[in-house]
Amino acid sequence: MSVHSNTKRVTTQTLQEMKRNGEKIAMLTSYDYSMARIVDEAGVDVILVGDSASNVMAGHETTLPITLDQMIYHAASVVRAVNRALVVVDLPFGAYQGNSKEALTSSIRIMKESGAHAVKLEGGMEIRESVERILSAGIPVMGHLGLTPQSIYKFGTYTVRARENAEAERLMSDASLLDEIGCFGIVLEKIPAALAAKVSAAVEVPTIGIGAGADVDGQVLVAHDMLGITHEFSPRFLRRYLHLYEEMRTAVGQYVLDVRSRDFPNEKEQY
């Protein structure tokens, strides 16, 4: 089913209503115009311009190298394609940590230069000041708790977070804090399903899970993973809806053969 451009735009308010009504929120990443257009037309509620562009688009091992300028470039490309979805942009590593003034400046640049609708930051208590400052400028903020990929070198691994009581309690209090200070939603990444359910029930705002079980208010995946364009990455939480890596490689291989064998272009494919 495709959702046409006369459909009402999704806002932070829409997501709040969806949570209240028990409707699940579908969120996917996009980093470019062509992909975002497909994702938006298919009816996805929220498009995340993730710093995962660092891995998916640029081939880096972590999300750390991507810059604010690069995030703005990807975000602007996505915004030009979108008629319905709410577009959320990750503040990249180094654009907000430890300096709330810089966090605000980075967020203003994203909003002004890309036309996006909101920003997302990783962390809880330690980024409180940054979140409050961004919100005070009228910019919607989405939180992100659990596995926070920008802290990969601190944790040293991408394994499931908050299995231990102390970390689980800290996550619960961070979620309550983000809820109270005014975030419009919280991404919960790679945490036990039971904890995610508890967080979702405790906070007013929608929770979006990735590897956080079914009892959250919505789900997010990286589009390239879900479509099988990336193929080395196979975590338990990922459902592949297509296997495009193989299909695209086969198609390109066929094109190469057709060119070499002079089969392409044929009589009908020339002027």
C-alpha cells in the first residue's frame, strides 16, 4: 500500500497520539533522495537520517568519523524526497557531547540547512544540558538509550546493554529524565525485551526499539540491512525482507556479460 502526498504529514504530535491509541510506529533509515522517496511513499512514519550513514554510505567501521556537514548533506537529500514522514537527523559524534552551546549550534544548522524536523542524541543524564538547550530553541529532540554506537570505544563491544541491574536501573532513570525534560520519543537499542517493555510503560513518550523486543511503541531498522543490500551484518533482531545484494550483483554481472557479448544495446535500444 502506498501513501500518497495528500496524506497528512506525520508530526511529533501524531506519534504521541499513536502511542495513546496503541498504534505501532514504523521507522526506517534513509540517507539519499531516491531511497527516501520509496520509504516515504511506502508509508513509513519516521525516517531517520542516521549517523549509520558513516557505515552504510561511507564504509567506515564505526559511526564516529561522519561530520556535521556530511549529516546535513544526507539530511537535505532526504528532506527533498519526503511528503509525509517525520524526518529525524542524528547529531554526529563530537557535535554535542560536553558542550551544550555547540549542541544547540549543531542542531540549528541541521534544521536550517537541511529542512529536517527533529534531531536525535545518544545518552541520558550526561547530555541533559544539551537536550534542554536544544529544546529551549523549539527544536524537537529524540533520545537514544541502550546500545549507543557513538560510545563504542567506551563499551568496547556492540553486545546487548543493560542486562545487569545497575545498568538497567540507570537506563530506566535516564528514560524518565528524557521524558520529563521534553524529548518527543526515545530509541531503545539492543536491550532485553522485558526492560524495554518496562521503559515503554513508564514513559509518556513513544519508544522505538531496535533489538528491544515487541513491547515498545515502534520499530526501527537500517533500510540497507532490511533490504539485504548489506549482507555481512546479521544480528538476531534483523529481519531481511529482500536479498538485494545477490540480486543486484547478478543484474550487474548480466549487464557486464551483455556489453562484452555485444548483446547490449540491441536494435531496439538505439536511435
